[in-house]
Amino acid sequence: MDVNFIDENHHQHEAGSKWSPLFEDGPGPINVTARIGSTVELNCKIQLLYDKTVCKSHA
């Protein structure tokens, strides 16, 4: 998953650039089952996040 963010100077950093946040590799694939309309929280670790916030929403 690629992550884009805007820094404190309001400059956008594209995914894959030298200073972009990136997801750390996990232990492997994980299956998640949920009812339609329910909320699911997925834990992940992100490198190079600094003082940024990452939010991924899928409807």
C-alpha cells in the first residue's frame, strides 16, 4: 500500500519518494472476517512517519 502525506510546510510527498512513510513488512498474510457495515481495525507499523498521521479508509 502506498502512502502519500503533506508535511508541515504543506508540501505533498509522493509514495515511494526518499522521505515517504512506508509500511513495515509483517509476519505474512492475515485473513480478517467482518460483517458488512461493521468497523475493523488493522494494526500496522509505519517507518518514517515522524509527526505525520496516516488514515486509510475504504467504503
